[in-house]
Amino acid sequence: MNIKEVINSGKVDFTGIEQSYFLLGLLSAFDNRFQAVADGTMQEISWKQFFAIICINMCKEKPTIKELAEIMGSSHQNVKQILLKLKKKGFVDITADESDKRKQRIELTDYCRAFCAKNDEMTMKIMKKMFDDVSEEQLQTTIQTIIQIGDNLQEIQGHE
């Protein structure tokens, strides 16, 4: 059953639920569904591991674990565990920073680049299908909304 069917089934009472709570619930349910699809699609690695690869690839320089954790919105410890698994599978190299040996830099391996190239067409098809019937305007509004909610969340974290 998809989310529209759940909403329209009458099996769940959504009356009285504030829109912001409903949106957070939708985002959480989407995250679970997306992770299940992505985990089933990427045979060798999990979605979280692939997300780390995407984030590393977006960096102009080899990121540190701390920098990658900030980009991914995750803890240093969680990102380190993801990276250790990726290193064991041959997807990343973790090396000491040349100017500050306390920092560790992350680099994608040739094996990882080949894996990404091999799976590029499949991931593009999935992305295209996922965003069928979503207009550019809807996409931009959603991006802006999530960025604003994220900024507000970081402000809350800063006050604690």
C-alpha cells in the first residue's frame, strides 16, 4: 500500500493532526521506504554508505571525517563506522592529513569510481521514476522548505 492509499483508506485518522507533524511523519516514512528500495538496489553497499560516497564526491577537496559528518548531518562516530565498512569493501581510503596528522582525510578509490559508473544508469532510472510528475516548482519549494526546517533545527541545537 502506498502513502496515498494509506491516507485515503480511512484506516488512519489524520484529522486534527497539525500539518507540521504530518510533514515530519511523511518525511520519516519516506526515508524508511527510500532506504529499503536503495538498500535492495545497491547490492554491495547500503544506502547510507552510498550517501557517504555521494557526499565525498561533492567535496572539492578530500574531506575530513568531521567535515563529512557535518555534510551528512550525522555524528562523527556514525560516519566513522560507515567509512570503516566502506574501507573494508575497498570503496574509500582513509589517510592522515599531511599538515595535521590528527585529522583523517577520505578519498574514493578507483574501485568505488568503477562501481558508481557501473550503477549510474540504474540509479538515474530510479531517480527519474521517483520524480515523475514532480514539477520544477514543486521540487524547488520542497528544497527551500527542507533547508529552512534544517536551519531552524540547527538553531534549536545551538540553544541547547
